[in-house]
Amino acid sequence: KHSYLVRKAEDLPRIIHEAFHIANSGRKGPVLIDIPKDVSNEKALFKPHTEVKLRGYNPTVQPNKQQVDKMLRAIEQAERPILLVGGGAVYSGAHEEVLAFVEKTGIPVTTTLLGLGAFPSGHELHMGFPGMHGTWTANMAIQESDLLINIGARFDDRVTGKLTGFAPNAKIVHIDIDPAEIGKNVPTDIPIVGDVKAVLQQAVAGAKYAAKADAWRAQIAERKAAKPFAYKDSDEELKPQWVVSMIHETTHGDAIVTTDVGQHQMWAAQYYPFNKPRSWVTSGGLGTMGFGFPSAIGAQMGNPDRTVVSINGDGGMQMCSQELAICAINNIPVKVAILNNQVLGMVRQWQELIYDNRYSHIDLAGSPDFVKLAEAYGVKAFRATNKDEARTAWEAALAHDGPAVVEFVVRKGENVFPMVPQGATIDQMLMGDDE
């Protein structure tokens, strides 16, 4: 978000104070402080710095009331309204305001991948997450809506699919603290610049129940029941979807879950419902493989009293497995679930479905023995190839008072469905075995 090059040691108190202010205000993001070697060796008298004045940086927190009123009038007229809730609702701590707004208006909700936990997954008006691997209900609702209220999301391409066919009948309301995001990807009818927590606090006071949307709510409830996430279970092979569901069951849905990037990331999002914010740590637009396990270590350090589960693929785990040493040395009790399908799963899926089975550079049959690898670092480890072994191994890992790794050997050819192919609109979903 911003960067500093420190030239004098005496500037460090001011720069560090400013950096934290910038990182934690407006649209939150990282700030780089570059400290050259000569500055790090320099001696200086410490002078506390408490006041921040940054020319040109003054994020808008409180919204324009007229714009909020326009949104409320649009809700009163809408017959098919929906809320698209993004990561901004989590970062601003607006989960209570989102729930209050939904309870007052009765508008169905879809939460983006980074917005999971901003609204309770078990709520009757929650439709799941939208986009490339989102729910059939959420995607169809977006395409048929007449009012789409975006709360702290950026309309990225994994949500929108083909932009020219996204929400073709909807009036768009976009609430965001970063004015550069509004209208960037999707034309906006009612822009509202401000912190989403402040916007919703103002909106709840004047909001009314969306009375014209009763038939719409009933239709969404029917669709949720008709087409939930589904897969063909097996007693012969261990299915990754079953593993994630089992992890949810045994942790009572209360764990902090982190992921890498790939099929396991999508299965975790689909089959581990979240009912409170800051329980889901996954990389977004610039995310890479190798993110999941180190982020779990950080989450565990920051939340020592919570169970932290790192769900990984066998490819991504090899990019950060050396961090097992950190867990072993410091006894950081992260529980690592490796969904080992011996392949770069998402790349294989794209090569299968989009590139006519022209496979290239995806085979991970030469992966290490993850149990031996973990034990070499002094970390407790287990392997499971069927449901009985999986449940026994995972419960033993949870009961262990230190770090533990469980390698789940899952079906190699399993795909993530639903899936919106490249260039398609989000209602053109491949449903896989259920299609």
C-alpha cells in the first residue's frame, strides 16, 4: 500500500507510527519499511511520535447520507435484491452490522471467498459464495437480481465471470472505502464511499423490510435445498470433500482455517462453513502456493487458545515444509491436513476440462513421504487412506498438544464443481457428476 526508505535513525519513530496508521486505516494493506544497513547501525535518541499528519491521505470514513438514502429507496422498490459481501466487511469489523442490516431488510446474502465469515453461513438467507466455484444458488441469484448491493468487495474476475454478462438486470450499489474500486470493473448506479461499518450503521437506522421480495426469498430457499454443494462419496477411495467435512465436524466449525491455492482451497471454502469472522485465512488475487502453512503459524501465534488448521495440497506443502522446524522448535500446535492427490490438482482440472486432456508438468508422484518428512523435523505425523483411518488419525492429531501433520491420500482425479469455464457467464456452470 505504501513504502518508506529510512535515511536517518531519528526518523524511525515517526515512520513506524505512520506506517501502522496507513496499514490499518482506509483500505487496509501492507506497508514496507526499508531500513538500510548504515541506518540500522546508527545510534539515535528515541523521541515518541504520536501525531500523524499525512498530506493527501485522508480516507473517507463517513458516507454521504444522500447516497445511503438512495440505496434505501432502491431496496424498497426491489423485487429481487441481493447483498454481495466481501473481505472489506471482515477488515472493518462490520459483521454485526451486516447481520443487523440483513435481519432488518430480509435481503439474501452471498459472501465472496475473502468475505467468508462476515455473515453466518448457517443463516437462512445465506446463499454461499459466488463465482467460478461458488454455489448454483448464489450465481443464479446474481444473474437474476434487480438490485445488487456490493459491500466491501472488488468485483474480481473469479466472482464476475464474463463481465459483459454479469448481473445484466441489476441496479448496482457499491459500498467501498477505496473510491478507486467503485466503477473500476462493473458500472455503478449508486456509489457510496466510506467505511462499510459506518455506512451500514447509518443504513440500518433508516432501513425497511424489502416487502416486495417475499417471492424471491422463497425461490432462493427452494434453490438452496435443490442444489447444495454435492459430490459422489466412496467407501473405496478417500474423497477430499469428505475429509474437509470431517474436519469441520471434529472442530465444531470453530477452528481458524488457512489454505494454499488450488483445489483444496475451493473444497475448504465449500465444505467448511464459517459462522464468525477472522476464521478463514486464504490468499486472494495475488496469492501463491506456499501461503497456507506459514499463515497458519502466524494465526496460531496470534490466537494461542484457538485450534488452527492448515489445509494444504501436496504441491503447496512442498513449497513451505521447512517451516515445520519453526513449529517443532517453538511447539506451535498447528494441525496440518495435507490432501495428497499426487498431482497439481487445479492445473490438472483445467488441462482436463479446458485443454482437452493435454496434461503437462502436473505429476507429483515423486513427492516425499510426508509422514517421514514431518517426523524428521520432530513433528507428530499420521497417514490415512480410508475413512476409518482418516477419522482416527485426525482425532489423534487434534488431541496432540503440539504440532501434527495428517496426510490424507485422496482420489487423484477428483474435480471441483461447480465450475464456471473461462469466458462464460456465472450462470453457465459445469455441475460435474450432478449435472
